[in-house]
Amino acid sequence: MDHRQLRKPDERLSMNRVGFCFLDRPSATKQLELVQKIEQLNYESAWVTETRLARDAFSVLGAFAAVTKRIQLCTGIVNSWTRGPALMAMTLATLDEMAPGRVVCGLGAYWDPLAWKQGIDRKKPVSQMREYLTIVRRLLMLEDHVTFEGEFVKVRDISLDLGHGATREPKNVKLYIGPTGPVMTELTGEIADGALLNGLLSAKYTREMVNQLNKGAVKGGRSFDTFERPQLINVSMSNDVAEARYTAKYLVTKYLGQQPHVGKASGLDPELLDRINQTMGGWPAKPGGIEDAMKLVSDEIADSLTISGTAKQIKDRTQEWMDAGISYPVILPLSENYDEIIEKLAPSEW
């Protein structure tokens, strides 16, 4: 199955769908300002992450709902372990009341050691995700008397009440999964409304993921043509390419040391990932640990997982991931020139 979108070498890339993702920065107040600019510049979607214990996504998205009218509001991602399915469904229904038809919930399987430090026994994540998404969806469809006795999810005779005065009709909330491994990726194609493909994955591995998504869609008897598969594209923008790459390499090193499954997915040497983790000191990193571990991460590794350089270089290299079969890029800035990135990578500028 070939997902490539062929174009002539000098043909200008057209990108009418672009998303934007907020990591743990800038401030929440600045994000409110930026999301309005993103909407004005016709971005497709605004995504908010929940990374480490920095900032929750739904508080920010609720504020986004109050200052926008069109743009999709998305979690990118929230985990399926710290919020029960009833609370998750209630939260999504509330957000949908504020931004009808604009809500996308990207769900993820979480990561250790953060899960372990909160007393969460994160086992059999694929089975847990299947149960969790199924029950959240049933609740959002406003089924009555939902009962389920699963291995991980247990609910008994519940349904969403909705707020006073809210129209009682199924909530139009899309449920995506943010997979990394092949089994979770196949499950995503089988049961989810779409996939938010992880950042820090090579274009080569992304192509393999798209094929796994298609395999899952076939298994679930679904059309893959309409299956959404945006991907986080981590960018560091500067006319000084070396400076931009340093910024990107810092984040790459941190993630490889904290979440080695991301690096393993893209074919990095497990022994190298272990050395990065040990040098960095795990999570949280020891003082100076990330800087020391950066010496183990080559420019080639950083460039395979992120894009550094000028706006033109970022646009040109984004085609690698588009050729791998994603629906559209979701720009995640690593450098802090947010306004410039938003303006130069807006859909009309491609």
C-alpha cells in the first residue's frame, strides 16, 4: 500500500490542513492569545498535551472554547489511567457543550515511571484501552444503564446526566488514540475515530504505523479512506540551524531518556537508550543530566525525529511524514518563537 503523495521536485507544497500543539509552554495566558491567532490563520486544530505533571489539558481547552468559534479543540494526549471512564465522559460532554462538535479526545496509555510513582499498575495497556474507550464512547452516546465488568473497567448501571438545560442527545466527540507500538496502533485502526501519531517518530516508522492502522481498520470492517491520522511534528525554527538543532536535541534527549519506547520504535539501539537514561538520571533528570546525555545523541538521530532550521526547511522536510501517509501535520514548537512559527507555518504559507 503506497501512501505517497507524489510531486515534482520544484513543485510548491500545498498544505490546507495544519494543526498546532501546545506542550508545557508557553504560559496558559499566552496560549489563550495564540489560539485566537491560530484560528484566525485557519489552522485545522489546536492540541493540548498533558506531559509529566506540568499542566492539565482540559482546563486550558475549556478556556480555548470560550475564545474560539471554529477550530477543533483536542487533547494530545491525555492518559486512560488517572481519570475513570465516567469522569472522562462527563468532562468531554461538558467541553462539547462549550464547543459543540469541535472536541477531539486523544487518549494514550501513559508511561512509567510517572504511572508507577502514582501507584498505578500499568499492565496490559492494549486490553485496558479497548475497555476504556468502549465505555467512554457508550456513555457519550448517552446509553442508559451502562454496565460493564471488565478486567480494568468496571461500571454499574450508570449514564451521563448532563448539565441542567442541556439537550439530551449523543455527544459528537471524536475519540482518538495516540499509539506508538504496533499492537496499540492496530487497535487504534480497529476501534478509534482516528489516531494522533506521536512526535519524535521517524518518517520510516510512521509509514509502518500507517500500514498497521490500515490493518486494524480492515479488521474492524472500516473504511481507511476517512480515518484521520494527524501526526505531531516537532519543530525548532531559526535561521541559525545549529542553534535550532541544539534546542531540538535537548528535547529528543529528554524523551529518549524518559520514554525509551519512543526511540525503540524508530529503531534506535537499546543499549544507547540505556546509556542515555543512566547518564540523564531517569525521571526527573539529575542536575546537568540532560546536557551530559545530549553528547550521546547524534545530529542524525535528532534530525530523524524532529525538524530544525528555517521555515522553508521545515516545510520541505514535513513532506517526508506526509509521504508516509499521515492526514496532516500538527506543529509542536520546540523553540520559543511561537508567534513566528504560527505565522510562517500557517496553512496559507505552504
